[in-house]
Amino acid sequence: MDTSSDVDAHITPALLMEAPGALQKALAVNLDPAQYGSIVEIGAGQETARYFLRAGGAAGTVAKTMSAYDMTFSDAIYGRAPGGRYVSRARLARMLEHEFGLLIERLEGRRESETTFFAYAATVAAQSYKRRSECHGWLGVRLQLRPGGPPNDIVLHVRMLDADARAQQEALGILGVNLIYGAFHHAQSPEKLIESLADDLSGGASAGSDRIEIDMIEFSGPDFADCENRLLNLHLIRSWLTRAVMFDPDGHVVQPGEALRRKDVLAVRSNFRPVTRRHEDMFMAGLAAFGSDIDDVLPVAEMTMATVMEDGDRVDNADFLARVDTLTALGYYVLVSDYLRYFRLRAFLRRYTQGRIGIVARLDNLRDIFSPAFYDDLEGGILEAFGRLFCDKTWMYVYPARGADGQLVTADTFEPNPAVQHIYRHLHEAGRIQALGGFNPAALDIDWRQVLPALRVDAPGWARQVPPVVAELIRNRGLFGYPAPLEASEGQSGS
């Protein structure tokens, strides 16, 4: 094993100029006699291992490094890739299971009792001479946080934003070092671990990075039992590491590309506080207008960070989780984004699917969309925004509302700002903007702003304004400030 004096000689000024934080972190792990494990990387070279080896003292940390580039070799080691996809979460899980199992099998009882074992794995599709599509990867670490303790996993998905292969490989190496170091040193503060993932990767002053995007992270295992992964993924947005995160109908964190791949998508934007029968009606009418079998369309309930944050920079965790729980209980996927304008939401969805995209908008949303001032910062103004919103297989379905005179206003009778009336007429006549039919008139006037205060005092009738499963969840779990459950009859509890 290298001595500390030997190690210090390895870190030259030239190396420190490359990535001072990553090299120092690698050195810190190398000098800790308790941390010992394997590093296996497929698809972008041995970039993470390289930092540990170059920092010096790696003999005290690295049991094995490996890169099984050839698919036949990779399959022989980890089994055939599920679905033939080598860059996938399932593939990463097999790698972590295999490598950590080997460590325990071969080294447990043969090293000092203070050892905490770890296995780091990455499977990546990076830029190459032949590949010019999106570059992304799955990274993870399985580790013990105390000698002889149970294994825990931290898994994340990354998109590489650098334009050339060498820069992408460098970024992946730094990210891998940040993950391994953070797993050992910030395990008690997952939020701090998340923020540290961008160390040495940001070109600016923000906490995030302009070289990578981490759009999914998950902590699991006995030592992370108290981690709420949905809140931790929300922290990815707040740390500027991604623009959007997603949850599936089971309430689990899901990588957006995995969920949206090859799907038709119907998105409804609101704050869902709580989700009401009007929201449900918007989905039902939108699906009918989409003209597809319900099973062929991914229903996505989208919230912007502007509706999640309170007082500018605060998140009410219980309120946010209540919204996610009630939406997933209805079978919807939940997307949280900081895409204030619809054309950016559409671009995000198009990144992952070539299917059709339908966006259901309320009439008040339509007024904002057709406000020229909303696009003052765009060089092409509202024309640029609409060119990016309606450029291919994208439709907007408008849910009607009642005007000040009580009359129904639809996309067919809507009158936009006179300055953009001709643009609206063109999009409407071309069928890009359509009036929703088949809506439920009884749900039309339901307003969450009236439902929320009513449910907080258990006022009679509030439960009729939300789907039955949502009313049950609110009552049983005291969501959204609903009073503590009382031993009362059904008729006394606002039904």
C-alpha cells in the first residue's frame, strides 16, 4: 500500500489544474483505510478509476477496475442485457449486484474488520465517431456505511452536454469521483450529496452544471430508509442539476426517457392543490380528443416549480407530496418542471418521444400563451415561440370556461389579443388548437381555490368536488390541512 508521502508526490500542479476537487476527493478516499471496492465502467473508458489511480494511494482503495466494452464479454460477465439495452437501469443493477457480490465473496474475512466495501458501476452511451445522438448513462454505487453493515445503493441517470467525446469522458470521471466521495462523506445529508455532484463541473457561479444534467437519483437500502426520494429529486431542480423530474403511477421516481420513450403523451398543467373533478375531466376529454386507446397514451400531470415553491424559495414538503400522492392514485404520471412556457415543455417531451404530443390548456392559460409580452426575451418573439410549440405532431386542446356573462367560451369563440388574432386564427383553422368537446358541464365550474379552504374546515360538499379516491386519501391521511380524522359518520364529514 502506498504511503502518504508517496501519494502526495503523485498530485502535481498540472494535475490539480485539471480537476483539483476531483483529485483531492479521490486522494481522500484512497487515504481512508476503511473504504475499499471495485470500479467498473462501460462505454466511456475508465474515467472514474483514472482519478483514483492518478491521485496515488489507490492500492488502499481499489480492489479492481474493469471496462468490458465488447458486448459478448459484457454478457458473459453480467448476463444478457435486458431487452438488449446495455445503457439501462436494469443493466446497472446487474453490474452492482455482481461486483459487490464478488467483493464480499472474495474479501470478507480476509481484510481488516474496519473495511466498508463499495462497488461503483457506470454504463454509458458517450459521443463516438459513429454516435451523434443523445449521450447519457446510468451510474451507481453500492456501499456499506459501516463495517459489516448492509449494502445501500445510490443510482442516478446523467445526460452529457459537452460537444466532444473527450470532454464527456472527463465529466463522467469527475461525476463518478463526486458520487463515490459523496456516498461516504455526505450519506447523512443527501441534499448536500446531490449538490456536491456538480463540483468541478460548473462553468458558472450556480450550484448546477453546464456540462451534465442529472434527471433522476434514487437512494435505497437500510441506511437510507428515511430518504424521501421524491423530495430529493425535487432538490435536483432546485440545485440546477436538471429542469424536470418525473414520478410514475406507483409514486416511484422514474427517469423521464424511460417513461416517455415511444409514447404518445397527453399533458395537463395545473397546480393540483388538490386535484379536482375538473382536472380529471380535462384528462378524460383530452384523451377522447386525442383519438387513441387510453392504454396507448401516457397521461402526464405537470406542475411548474412556480406553483410548487412558496414565498419565492420554500417548498412545503407535505403539500407537495400530497399533490403527487393524489395524482398518482388516479393513475397519472407526474412531471415537475421549471418550464414556465409551453414551447419548452413541448421540447422536453419531444426529446424523449417521437409520438404525438397533446397539451390540454385552460382558457386562462390560452390568454397567457397569446400574450406577446410573455415572449419579450425571445429574439423571434411570439412567432419563435409558436414555431417551436407547434412544429410537429403537437396539438393544444382548450378546456372551456364561462365568461363574465356566464356564457361558455371555447377555443372556437375565444378572442385573443388583437395584435396576434391572425396567428390564432391560423393555428385554430389548421387544427393545431382545438376546442375540447365531451366535457362534463358539472365539473366546469369547480375551482381548487374554493375546494382547498373548504376541505381544511371539512365544509359540507367539498368531497363532491374531487374524485372519490382523492377524497378518501385526503380524509384518511389528513392531506392539504384536512382536520385530524374524527369518529364521525359519513354524513358528518362533508360527503
